[in-house]
Amino acid sequence: MHLLFLGPPGAGKGTQCQLLSGELNITHLSSGDLLRASVAQNTKSGQMAKTYMDKGLLVPDEVLIAMFKEKLSDTSLKTGYILDGFPRNLAQAQSFDIMLTDLNQKLDCVINLDMDSEPLMLRITGRRVCSNKACNKVYHIKFSPPKLDNICDSCGHELIIRADDKEDLVKVRLKTYFEQTQPLIDYYQKQKILVNIDASLATKDVFNRILNALKEVAKAH
Ligand code: AP5
């Protein structure tokens, strides 16, 4: 299956994509995780991306388009992937359409994690992530705390706060989402592949709704 997740910062894209990747055994490709890995490796494109991420702004389209063109051409991804964070504006979506045609692939479903902006700040400011880039597991100090304080249940590495999870930056990220990413909801609605999921529910309820929606998609194919 070829899937894409949309939703504002903190709606739970990373959380749900990690669960789904485990359940369906397909690769989760998160643009944010890929960018943060290149920042941590201090590559040239990582240094450049950091200047935008530190301001809560989108990294230039050409960086993301080149990154995903390379990633998606990996033949091990032929049977499916879950995209989280790319495409993120209309220009990226149009480039992604060309990639799909070139790869002879089609997007099966776009899951839109729908949520009011008010509770998002609480979700984001309470987020902790595993510092081990190969794990990247997401926690929340209140909603999904680790068993041991600040230690990842899965790999035992320390949990950290993401550099862009400061309140002032979250406000900019939300504004960027509403101006640039939200128009993609219409874009995929017109293609009749969009499914809206209420992301304000508990994690397991959101996950069950996603699984049910995907069963319907599979039946229709
Ligand atoms: P990115 O990493 O993609 O961040 P984002 O879109 O802002 O989304 P988040 O990761 O903040 O939220 P999420 O929806 O994944 O929520 P999560 O599951 O963690 O992008 C970061 C930056 O990279 C961008 O600002 C930009 O600069 C750059 N970038 C990335 N892609 C780009 C692109 N294509 N083009 C240009 N620039 C790009 O959950 C949040 C918290 O809530 C967690 O603590 C979790 O435990 C908790 N939680 C989740 N679900 C629930 C629930 N149901 N109930 C209670 N708590 C929950």
C-alpha cells in the first residue's frame, strides 16, 4: 500500500505512522526525521535545512523533492510506504505526482488527521522523542509516558525534547501548516483518495479508525 498522512503539527502523524508501519510491515518515511538526521550528521543540506527548521519554516522545496526522489526510487519500497510530512505544499504535491507516474505507482489513500489547533500545543510541548535516530519512538509526558523516566522503552536510549518544540516556534509551524499544507486536503479530496480521521481521540482509537478506513480502501481495490 502507498499511503500519505496529513495533519497539523502534533496531530499524531508520527505516532500513528509508527504503529501502522509495525502493523502492516511497511516502511515509514518521515520528512522531519530525515531532515533531523541530516542536521545531526551536519551534512551541507542538513546545515541549510536547520536554518529554516529553527524558524519553524518549510525547508526549500528542491531539497525535499530531491530527497524523496532518491528515497522512493529504492526498489525495496516498491510494494509500499507510508509518507509522513512530504508532500507539504502544492508544489511538492505536483512534483510527487510526477514521481508516482515515473515509478508507475499510485497513492492508495491519504489519511488526514483532523484536529482543532487548541490542544495541539499541549501535545507538542509534552512530547519526548528517543534520541536514538534508528528508533525515533515518540512519547508524551502525560498521554504516553515511558515506563522509566526519560528512557526509551524500546531501545533504552535517553529521551529528548525536539529543538523546534518551543511554544513560539510551534505557533509559526501551525501558521505555516494552515497557509501551505492545509490546501493539500482539497487537492487529495478532488482525487477522491482522502479519508478524514478524528485525531482528538485516544491514540488507540485513532489507530483503530485508520485500520478500518484502510480495510475499506483495500476492499474497494
Ligand atoms: P515534522 O517533523 O514533519 O513536524 P510536524 O509536521 O510539525 O509534525 P510533528 O512531528 O510535530 O507532529 P506529529 O503529527 O508527527 O505528532 P506526534 O505523533 O509526534 O517537521 C519538522 C520541520 O521539518 C518542519 O517545521 C519543517 O521545517 C521541516 N519539514 C518537514 N517536512 C518538510 C517538507 N516536506 N517541506 C519543507 N520542510 C519540511 O505527536 C505529538 C505528541 O502528541 C507526542 O508527544 C505524542 O505522544 C502525543 N500524541 C499523539 N497522538 C495522541 C493522541 N491521540 N492523544 C494524546 N496524545 C497524543
